[in-house]
Amino acid sequence: MMNFFQLLEHSAAQFPHKTAVVCGSRRIDYCRLLEESIRLAAILRDHGVTCGSKAAIVSQNCIEYLMVSFACAKVGCLCIHLNIRASVEEISGLLEASGPQLLFLSGDLEEKSGQLLELWRGRLPIVAIGTPHPGAVPFDAYLEEGGRHRDAPPTAQGDEHPLLEYFTSGTTGRPKGVLHSHRAVILHTLINALEGGYGPDTIYQFSSPLFHAAATGAYNTLAVGGTLVLVDKVEANRFLETMVRERVNFAGISPSVMRKLINSGRIPEYDLSDLKRVSYAGSAAEPVLLDRIMELLPGRDFVQYYGMTEMAPVVCVLRPEDHLDRGTADRPGHRYSAGRPTILVELKILSALGAPCALGEVGEVVVRGPCMMLGYDGVPAPISRTGWYHTGDLGWLDQDGFLFLAGRKDD
């Protein structure tokens, strides 16, 4: 049996009193994170949210978000992750389409929280994370009810059963629900913990949203017993202050965050001597942007991940040593590529006619591997009969197997 919850169980057994998560002024160790996730799983079970059920979450990054994810995994419930940046109408439409039995909703989304509560009160049980709202059960009160249960629910069989659903719009503008199994997410987490150099001594600052497939960075950290430092809204000074205060040695810095930090001009003012490694993903980093952040953070190992939600998401990794190659007048540097395929991922470039492209020839990037999605929720997926996913990205391979991206097929 492979259940995503087992990753938390393992780390809690190895490092029970070690800080698992830091979020602002709040801290929680592995023992308590495990205990409260089990309590939440118990109350989910007793409310009929079990194997085959669905629960949705609409929240910013917080400790409760992680508890919901692990508790749903334990009871075998599909956890539906919804984008807090979407409009009230878009979120409501996805709730209608996906049909959860329970909604975890942040009470701190300004007017959006109240509007969603008004629309869904009486139609769906709602648990409020953070600020309480009329018509929703406060998260702490909901969790307290679980404290009366002495028997922890058994861990559901995971394996190929759906664990989570992320939404991606690609270039269509119409969100598609991407379903991933326990097995795929566990395998992906362990592979990327290995590729990224995560370990028990990792103190990882994570600023991507947990509702996005980029949440892999957070779960990589927890799977190996590291400390996860959650950041919600990125403001340059607070971001840097948190790095110093928590002695962060590994930071996830997306290209958009890179730009904020560079434009602030404040990086040289902070003692970032603990920082040893930087990862980035989410979108391509412009060469000028990447060069500048590496100048401002000299001597650090940089790691880039390229992928898509459908692959859980990492497909290629650009390792620290690859960032040293800036190329020549005749050859683009590997620093500006998307890297090479990660462990167990196959990648090839196909022409418009479906034939393999020669080295240096632009075509569609197609991939396959054991971490591929189960499929879209109710929508056909562009997967061939032999298991290749057609990404819609254009790119070419050099003689060393590095992938260089060249836009989108439907641009």
C-alpha cells in the first residue's frame, strides 16, 4: 500500500520534536502535525468523508492547509485544490462541477470569503480557516470535535486511487481538473527530493501557492524531515527578513519573486550567509533576470525545474553545475535551457507530422513517465495510446540532451 499520508508518518517517527512548519509567528513540530492531521481525519470519517469522497479547499498558504491535505489522504478522500486568485464566479463554477462533500474556506480572503459563504451556506458544510464567519464552523472547533475520538481511522489504500486535483487552464482559459494518484505524487516527491538535494537539515522557504502543482517543494521538505517555512504574500523586505530570521538554507524563488527581490535593491542589506541553494520554476526565467539574481547571490547552487501540472509537475531539471555554462557566440549556454529529463521521465521532440525531430530542430515536446496524471476530470487528455503526453510546448534538444524551449504550439 502506498498512501501519501505515510510520508508524514515516517518523518514524525524519525523527527517527532523537530519543527516541521513555520508560518509567520506560528510553529508546529512533526509530532503535533501528525496528531492534528489524524484528529482531522477522524472527524472527516465520522462526517462521512471517506474513501471516494471529495473535499475542496480555498485558502492561502497556512499550516491548516497541510493538515487538510494529509487528513484527506489518510481517509482516501480526493482533495480538490482551488485557486484563491480566481473570481468568486469561477470558484463557484468549479465547486458545482466537482461536487465536494465539504469545503475548507479561508476567512481571510477579504470580500471573496464572505461572497463564497453567502453563495454556499446551506448547500455545503463549510469549515472556516482563520477568521471565523457566520455559517461556517471555525477550523479549531472542527478539530476539537476530532479530539474526542480515541481511535484513529485506518489509513486508506492509496496506490492508483486519486489523491488530489489541481486545476490548469493552459492556453485555453478554461480550467481543467488534473487528477493525480497517491503513487504518482509519492514517487514524484521522492524523486525530486533526491534531485533537489533536500534532506533533514533543509530549511526551505516556500512562497508558491499550495493550491498549485509547485507545492511539490513543500512536500519534498516534509517527506525528508526538513523544516518548511511557508510564505503567503511576497513582499521583498519581509521575504528577506524571514530568510534571515529562520536561517533558511534553501529557497524557492520563482521568476516573479526574483524580479521583486531584484527591483527592491535590498538583497545586499541582508545577511544571507545561511542560504546555500535556490530553486526556481513556474515560468522561464529570462536570461538577464537569471544572470542578475545569480550575481546578487554568488556562490549558491541554483536548480531549475521545468514541467507541467499534468506530470506532477517536474519533467526536466537544470542542475547547479549546468548553471555555470553560459555558452559561446556559437552555442547557447545550458544555463538558459530547461535542463535534462529527471529520473524515470522520457522526453522527445516531434514534428507536426509526428516524426522525431533532429537535434536542434524545433518541434513539440512530448513526455511520459510514472508520475503522469490519471487524466483530466471529465475531459479527454492529449495522451497517446503508448502513454506519451503532448505538452503543447515547442522546443529542441542539443547534442547533450538539454531541452531549449521555443514557445507554444498554438501561439
